[in-house]
Amino acid sequence: MKAKKALLVVDMQNDFCPGGALGVPQGDKIIPKINRYIKFFSKRKLPIFATRDWHPPRTKHFKDFGGAWPVHCIRNTRGALFHPKLKLPKNAILLYKGIDAKKDGYSAFEAQDSSGMAFPRILGLLGIKELFICGLATDYCVKFSGLEAIKQGFKVKILLDAIQGVNLKPDDSEKAINELVRKGAKKITLKNMR
């Protein structure tokens, strides 16, 4: 298969958007841009992946069980669904992460599809060499997915106009982007896409 590039849409779920259990401020504002990237990749028949947190009710990820976060994105709940304005095509490959109660599951590289196949294996089978990453949140799942992709030898493009951060500290997103760039990621926006 010829496909070398793919779009990775990270965690565009109800619980991570304003009004959700762990809403990223203005997290829904990037959806129109993400939809334009989806259209761009669909038109070129390139693969589109979409991760979603899919936590069990009890996980060390949640404050109640020793983690850092309030309860969010419990599998099969409304909060774990993709935001209704996100226009994923029918052939998008859905990836589930955070399913292991002993791990945080920040990175898409810990995710698997509905059949249980690991994300890195799917990338290998499709011959993907380059990932274009957008979604939520810049300073957590976008960052960890990008860093792991670089570590595993993929080229990474961070879609600057289609990411949004939590920013527990005001410059967390900026630091995340700088770290990704330092490790080899490239920053890009829709108008630079060819």
C-alpha cells in the first residue's frame, strides 16, 4: 500500500470540550479546523485515525484511585463520545486508549483498534511513515503521542491551528510544542499543507 502519511485526531471527546468533566478551555474551537484537515486527508485517500480515552470506571488515572484527574471518558458514556461537530469519515480508524486501569494512557501508541490490534502495528501494515497530529490536549495526549511517534521513528507534523492545551501552568502548551520541535517534530498549519 502506497499511503505514507496519516492524520491523527487526538481525543476530540465530549468530556474534553467545554462543559465536559475535564473540559479544555476553548477545546471545541479547533473542531472546524480539524474538519478541514479531515477533508484534506479524505480527498487524498490517506488514513485518518481518531483516538479516544476509553477508561474503565476504576483506574489509577483518576483522583479517587490515586491519579491526577477527575473522572472522565468512562467507556460507553456520553462523555467518552466524540464531539457531535467532529466530522469523522466512516472509514476513520478508531483507537481506544486508557483502557488499562494501571496506566494513564496519554499516548496514542498505547491505543488499539476495536479488534485489539495495537496502533504501531496498524501503522506498519499501512506503511505509514509520517503522522500529522491535531486535537486535545497539546500539553498531554498530543505531546505524548508526538514524542512516542518520534521515538519510534515516524516523522511528525504538529498542526498548530488545530490543537488546544489544558495549561495547568500558563506556558504548558508552549513548552510541549517546544519539546516536540526540539525532538524533531515540525510545526505546520492548514495553509502550508500541499
